[in-house]
Amino acid sequence: MTIRAFGGPHRYVQGPGALNELAALVSLYGRRPFIVADVAVLGSLREQLTALLKPCTDGMEFAEFSGECSANQIDTMATKASAANSDVIIAIGGGKAIDTAKGVRILRGGAIIVVPTVASNDAPTSRLAIVYTDDHVLKEVRLMPTNPDAVVVDTSIIARAPRRFFVAGIGDALSKKFEAEQCFNSGGMNFYKARPAALAVSIADQCYQVIRRDAISSLAAVDRKEPDAAFENIVEATILLSGLGFESGGLSIAHSLTRGFSAIPSLNASLHGEQVAFGLLTQLCLEQRSADFLADIVAFYRAVGLPTGLKDLGFSGDVQDGIRTIAQRSIAEAPYLKQFVGAVTEENLVAALKKADGLAKAS
């Protein structure tokens, strides 16, 4: 019988003011933190971080991140961390800053604490670091030996982020139920190179249920920039439940298509969660879901502001050629494409992409 495995971060802390827990957490793992932070948020948080960490450390090093999570960026940051003799890494920002810090942790070892400032994806809880080329083509996935030691989600910070990032997180998380189910039912493997535990599939399903229940009402809190109960539930779903659901539950078509999307230059400005949301529509078409089911989910996409077609992702050019390129690149490069009940061919994937692109017009 094939081994099952389940994993996750050692500790998860969420709520308004959760950043104040950082000092106690850092003290568990080191005395010289190396802080990889998005340049866009560092200006507003540097003073607060310094005040929080100065009493419990022997010095800290800030490394401003701006640009791409590439091998060159990771190597540069790792060199700085070595020069500072740092013993614990703190990642602060969005997915690319977090993945860059994970890359540093892979090279240097030690502990890592993740502090997301947006809820645009589930990178904070996982071992994965998605590495791109310097011109934004997905290159490889690197794995830390363990999940983050702690994830600190200050929802008063998350609530101040742009609405588009919050909505993208919903798009990323929404797919996990369907991808985990396909991985489980097709005999696929999760990111621990094992079969998914039934718990992971249940978590992915709960993630979907919470999103369908609270996503629309949570947007009012986003617009007020003040967390409420619905907002807290959606942040937990998009970061924690989604992260556990994909890493321990496995992925399938929706995420596989991001490989193909990265081959289309006009889609480079779209966010990961936006791409995954459209990838999910394609997966549901490939699953031959009913017209009523598809109409319902397209209506939900419209209500929260998720893309329902390639043009919503910024696509320009010949649609037929673009769809063919997306399908070919995904089949050639995506490792999760086989984690699907039934054969996935270039032709049926092209047909599913075309159908997904036309759903909004049909509903």
C-alpha cells in the first residue's frame, strides 16, 4: 500500500496585530534575523519591525526585494545573509518576496518565519519556492526540507492591501477542492511525494465551502480596509486551508496551466491567482461539468471580480494560436497534468480552454 503523508507549518498565527507575536517567535529560532521584505511595504513596516525585534536580537539585516524571484536574486540575498551571519530568516511581503526568502533558506538552512502582507496566494505555509527566469518565465520549483517554522498573518496589514490581490487569493484557493479531488481519485502524489491523506482532501473542500459562503461579504471589509469575521475566514481559507490543501492534497489541471500561461507575454501582468482561476474553469470543462454548475461558478466569478476569459487576463493576439501554445507548453512542462481522471491530450485541452474562454458569453 502506498504511503500517505500530510504536512504544514509548525505554527500559524492570524488576527489584527499578530505582527506583535514576531518577537517571541524569533527568539525561539535565533538572534540575528535576516529580513527579506518587499520594498513596497518595508517603508511602512521597518520602524515597527525594528522596535519589535531590537530587544530580542543581536542585530538584524534588512534586504529589500523588488523584481523577480529568480536564481540570481536568491543567490544575491543568500550572499548577504552569509555576510551578516544571520541565523533566522524572516520573509515579509507577497509571494515572490516570500519565495525568494525560501530560496535563501534552502541554501543556508536554519529557520524561517513568514509574514505575508497580502492574501493573494498560499505561498506562506508551503515548502515550495517558485523560481522564474529574470524575464518572468517559470523555470523551476525548489523545496525547503520542512515547512515554515511559523506563519504570522496580521490581518490589519492584509486589509490595507489592494482589493485585486485579495480577489486573486480567492481565485488561487478556489481550485484546491477540485485539484485535490482529482489528485486523490487519479492515484496522484502530493508535494511530500506520497499519496494525499483524506484529511487534506477534506481541508480543500472546507476551503471551497468557506469561500463560497463568505467571499462576497468579505469584500466589504476589503473596501473599508478593516477586518471583520468574514474577512478573517477568507484570509484563513486563502492562506492556511488553501496551503494545506494543495501541498498535502496535490494539484491537477488548474495549476498545470500556469506553465502554459507563462509562455504568453501578454499574460505576464496577470496575478497567479487570476491565472489559476481561469485554469480552474478549464479544468471544470475538461471534467465535463454540467451547464448549470458552470453557470453558477461563472456567476460567482463575476460577483467577486475573477477573470472569466483570456481577455480578462490581459491576453492580446490571435486567441486560437494562444490557446494552442498554452496547451502545448502545459503538456510539455506541467508535472501535475497527469493527476487527472482520464487522459489529457493536446486536443481535449485545447477544446477545454476554448470552452472556458466562451463560458462568460454563454451564461
